[in-house]
Amino acid sequence: MLTKTLKFVLIDRKFKILGAGRTDAKVSALAMVAELFIEDEPLDDLDGFLQLFNKNLPPDIRALTVSETSSSFNIIQDAKIKEYVYLFSYGEKNHPFCAPFLANILDTLNVEKMTIGAKLFEGEHDFKTYTARLQESTKTKRTILSCQLKKNKLLKANFFPEKSYALHVKGKGFMRYQIRMIMGALIQLGKGDLTLVDIEDSLKPESTVQLTYVAPGSGLLLNQLDFDSQEI
């Protein structure tokens, strides 16, 4: 949609865009960054461009800011820290309007045990159990800087349930389905299908634990994206 809109806004100008990462279907983003390369002259009116860009973007996408960067900056290769948040509730079925934002687990969950379990994912671990379609070249050793389960204070609406929760996960890079499978394991922990020892064992290089539950994409959102580079 960005490319389609830019073709309309940047009439007869050659351009290319790169995104800072990809998300699964039904996953939202409160903070996403894209890099725009334009041949010939740079944009001379960034504020005017931002206004025109937003005017033509579809209603479910809004550009927040635009700034000039240098040719040495690479949005894919430059070091960055991502924070994903997974929103969920449990027990009674939610109002249907919650569906795009909150995963609704109808079983009773032990949130206190899930909160303890979330901390087990922090640090460097072998996450080979927490990805799908594993390739030989994939580096499964990853570092999670922070993994915390809290009450949801990120999104609110009058149709949300009285209580909802948010799993906050920070790291430099994640594999396919990694966050959703971490959430899936925590849900199984909360239901009593897994133990804290099972979670610990699943993070060991020699682990034989099989995890098959991938939490729904609709509860996941990219919340924050921070670059080490000073070029953005």
C-alpha cells in the first residue's frame, strides 16, 4: 500500500522503499519505519509531502513523521531494537469489536505463573523450538532483552473486557512465529498443559520439547522500533 500510494504522490519519479521488517497477517504495528530512496533531487518540502502522503494512504495506515537521512543508513542492516506486545484476555468471550486487537482465551489462565514463565525467556537461549519452517542457515541462538507480562495499559476501549493483559518482548531480531510461539507456550503454561520446567527445558540446545501452539496473529503488534544509528 505504501508503494501504491507513493506511485500516485511521486508522479513520474523513480523510487524504492525498504521496510525495517515484516509482520504476519493480522499483526498490527504502532511503530513501523520504511526507508524511501528517490532518484535525482531529494524532497524539498517534507511537511507538505507528509500531508499529501497521509491524504492518499488508506484509513488503516498513518505516516507519523518523515525525516531526511544519509545514503550510508540501511534500515535493514543497521542495529535496531524491536518491542512487540501481545494483548490477550481470558475467561468470558469478548465483545466482537475486540477481535482485531485482543486474543481471547476462553480457558481459565494462571496469570501469576505465566508472569514468572515470561521471565525465563530473557537472555540468550536456543529458540529452535520457537519457530516454524526452520532452515539450516537460521541462527536459532537469540537474545531477548526483556520479556514481561503486565496488565494491558497500551490499548483501551469501552468495549474491552475489564481485565486484559500484555506480554512485552524486546530484542534485536526474532524468527518466524517466535513471539507467537512464546505466547502460545505461556498460554499452555497458564492452562496447566506445560510446567515452568518444560519452559526451561524448551530453551536448551538439546531440547526435545515439541511446541505446536502458535498464538493468534490478531493479538500481536509491533509497538516500538529504536535504531542505534544517529542517521534516523
